[in-house]
Amino acid sequence: MRVSVIIVAAGSSQRMGFDKLMADLSGQTVLQRSVNAFLSCAAFVDEIIVVTDRARWETLDWSSAPPAISRHHAEGGAERVDSVAAGLQCVSEEIDLVAVHDGARPLIHAEAIEDGCRVALDCGAAVLAQPIVDTLKRATRDGKVGEAVEREDLWGMQTPQIFGKQILLDAYGHVREKNLKVTDEVSALQAIDRSVAIVANERPNLKITTPADLQIARALVT
């Protein structure tokens, strides 16, 4: 399989208060660790496209990049859908699968990436996810605990989310044509009634959104 990876790293980190993608994570930036996870998959990753601003792009160290993996830069857009669309424009013609990954998920492992790619190659679309284990309650309008939400069959979506190239192009073409708001690529595929296989990920793969998340990530990589 020939795989192109789009790493989305165009966010402004407003909830963090500082640039979380440039935060130190045991000697490497968060974004560098996300990139390095895919560099370790040279057996099936053909290219890496980082969607980010020029300043972040220029901080990346490619010295460990296998020669077989090409790398490209794309400028991000105002919304996630715009950033992914910019990345899709850089995908090479001969690619079979496109994996979209959040740059703020630096703990992803090569084994999980490969598992997701193999499932996507088989059925056309796959997403890494973890089952919801917490008790869930819906809040009332005044901030009190409300009704219970049944957690059976509930999964937290993660990345990478991996698709046949043409399937993802079709989904994003539809989303942009209809001006739909989607928060991930699974939602884009659901908009064209395409199913996506869940690949259970048993390892930590948190998205760094708050300072507490960064503390947890530091503890996990120490």
C-alpha cells in the first residue's frame, strides 16, 4: 500500500494560552513527535504533508527521515476542513490511502498506524478509536447533572483517520460544496453515507488541548 499522511497543525492553541505544538515534550516539540511517529513507518508511508504555518514548518528536523519518504508543506486555512483540503492538494497521484492525523496527538504508535492502514486498505475507511469507559451524564441548562447517557457502543474518535484517496476527495468535495461544518474526516464520510471501520487503539493517544494534557503526555513519555 502507498500511504500519504496529512498532519494537521494549523490551529492557534487559543484554549492552551501558548503554542502547544511547539511545547517541549521530553526534548522534542509536540509536532516533531507527531511527525516522527510516521517517519518510523517507512515500510508503508510514502509521503508526509504538514499543514501548518511557515514558522512551525521550519522548526521540523528531518534528519532522521528515510529517503523513501517525501515531505511537503501546506499552509493551513481558517477551519479544519480548509486545512485538510490544502493538504489533499499535495497528495501524489499514485497514492492509495490518505491518513489524516492531528499534530497535537504526539503519542501515536507505529503499530496503531499500521493497524489502521491495513483495515482501511481492506474496507476503504478506518479510524482509530477507544471505547468510552466513564459514566456519562447530560448537563441541564443551569449546569446541574441531568439524565444518564448510555455508554454502550460509544467510542471516542482519534487520529489517524485513514481512507482510500478518492473516497476522501469525494467526501471533502461534498463538504465544501455544501458548506458543511465537520470536526473530523469521519464526519465528512458520514455526510456522503460512507461507513468507517473502527480500529480499537489500546495505547494512549490523547489530543493535547489543555496544560493538563501536556503534563499527562510528559509523564507518559518519560
